[in-house]
Amino acid sequence: MTSPYKRGITLLMMLAMAFGFFHLFVPKALLAYDFERLHIFLFNLCSGGALILFHTRRTLPTGPKIPLFLGFSLCFALCAFLEIYPAAMVCAFLLALLVESERIRMFSLFPMDFFKARVPVSRKFHQASLLCLSMGLFISVPVMFNESYGNWISMEKLTLNTFFLGFSFPVSLITMSVMFELIGDNRMRLTRVLKNIGFWSVNLGVIIFFIFILFEWPLLQLFISLILFGSVLLILILFLQDRKQAQEKAFLTSGMLFLVFTGISGIAYIILEMSPFYTREMGKLILKMHSFASLYGWNLSGLVVIMRYTDFPIRLHSRNLILTHWLVVLILAPLGYFSPFVAVLATLSYLVLLETLFFSARGRTAFGEDTVQAQET
């Protein structure tokens, strides 16, 4: 990826984190808009969507599609934030067409590959990521219309903010695609079957879980969360079974551990919400740890590998950087949601982290070697 694109996406990711703390600095009386939308859109849709498209077109000339996606997704994010829904609906529809054109070019109109046992799971996850992104954008149009103008369906959880959280899922799927691409295909029938079980359980599980959220069925949410957690553990085991040692594998393993944490925190929140010990403050803290670990832990780990895909190994000390990543995401960022001072510290630390991850020079240092060259960065 060329430097201007990298700089632009780094800026979007930094702004995404900053907007997550804006409620501490801008009184609602002065600007009564939901900064949480920008916090989510700039990272998952703008940055994540652009990198999904970039990964899909990696072997092709850059062309106009990635700049078009960035432009329309920024327009969508700003219009949804400012509640200018007619423009947001037009942008969402155009973005969906753009993503679908890439999916059909690389795969096919109907996703027949999902049902073929011998198609690599990495390819299935890749197509699922594009399909999920385009379908999410298409479906957002009637959801926006329903909440803003039509009010055909009246459900407490069928809100734009609930629905917009789904833009995180395409980033998860493209990260899993890269993971299975890294370890390659395995000719053992059992391993191939387990990979396909992982693919279907993750995709169907998230869709069913979202339906249970809409209908507010907590016991069923807990049940499907346990199944999803088991699927994550299965994928992690399959990933770790491959003995290949590589720097990118270290980042993806760290990302999967973030995903394991989100599974535990999600289950804990559902149990807490059903218990008599639930308090709004405790629930909010768990949710913030859950969302930061998902966005800036798991998703960021995958997007780093996609952006630096052809650069590995890069000249940095991987273990120290991964530990810093965990410190920023699980401690500074959640506490920063409640404290202006910690919010500034978390944002600055996150900016340094992004600069190191995205712009460290290529190097010959293998993962785990404490050479002078590795320690210089």
C-alpha cells in the first residue's frame, strides 16, 4: 500500500479513537450528536472497508475504486452522524454496489463456493467478508428509512446504533481469511471438516445472535454466545496447530486472544444483565472493555497484517509492541472513556502504536530474535 493511503487510513483510525472520548470534552448542550457513530464508522467502515477492498485488489492496479470507497464511506459517516439520512442512504447504496462489483469480479454472483468442501476456507471467509459488507450497506438503507421516516417496524433494539455495530463483522471475516491463508490448506479430511465447521458456525452464529438481540431474548443470546465462543477456540486451535513461525502470525495470535477476551466479556455481560447484581456503571465498564478489545484489539491486529502484508518481517520488537497494544486497549482506552486525562494518554499512546505498526521499516529480523537491529525500532 502506498504511503498516502497508509497516512490517510492511519489518520482515520486515530480520529476514530479520539471520537470515542469526545463525550468528555463536548457538552451535549452544545452539540447534540452521537460521536459513537464516528467512533465506529471511521474505524470499521472507512478504514476497515477500504482495507478489505485493497486486499481484494492486491494483485491489480489500484484504480479508482478504493478512493471512491473512501470518499463515499466518509460521506456516509458524516451524514449518518449529522442525521442527514437521505444523503446517507444514497451513499450506502452506492457503496454496496461498489463492494458487490468487486465481489462478483473475484468470485461469482451467487456464493456457490460456500457449499464446496474443497474450496479453501480462506477464500470462503474472503467472499463472506465482501458479502457481509455489501449486505450490511444495502440493509442499512431501509433501517435508516424505518427509524427516520417510515416507522414500519417498532422494536426497541432496531435502532441505527445497534445495526451499525454490524460493520465490525466484515473486518473480522477478512482477518480470519488472512489467518487461514497464512497456514494454507490441509489435505487431512478431519482438519478440512473442522475448518468448514468454524466457517459456518461463525457466520451463522453472528447472524442468529443479532436476531436474538433484536428480539431481546437474553437466554438465547447466552446460548449462541457460548457456541460462538467455542467456534473462536476451535479456530484458534487450528491456527496454532500450524508450526510456521512468522511475525504476522504473532500479531494474528494476539488478535485471536483479544477475540477470546471479547467472547468472555460478552458472556459475562449477558449473565450480569440477567442477574440482580447488575448496575449501569458496571455494565458500561464491561461493554467498553468488550468494544475496545473488539475494535482496537482484534480488528486492528488483522488490519495491520493486511496493510503490511508484503512487508513482513518488519523491523520492530514484536513482543514488546504486542504487550503495549494490550496495555492501550484493555486498560488505558476503557478507563479513558470515564477520565479526560486518561483519554488523552490513551489517544497519544494509540497514535504512537499506529505509527510504529504501519510505518516501521522492513527488516530481516525474524520474530523472536532480540538482535540489535530489532531493538533499534
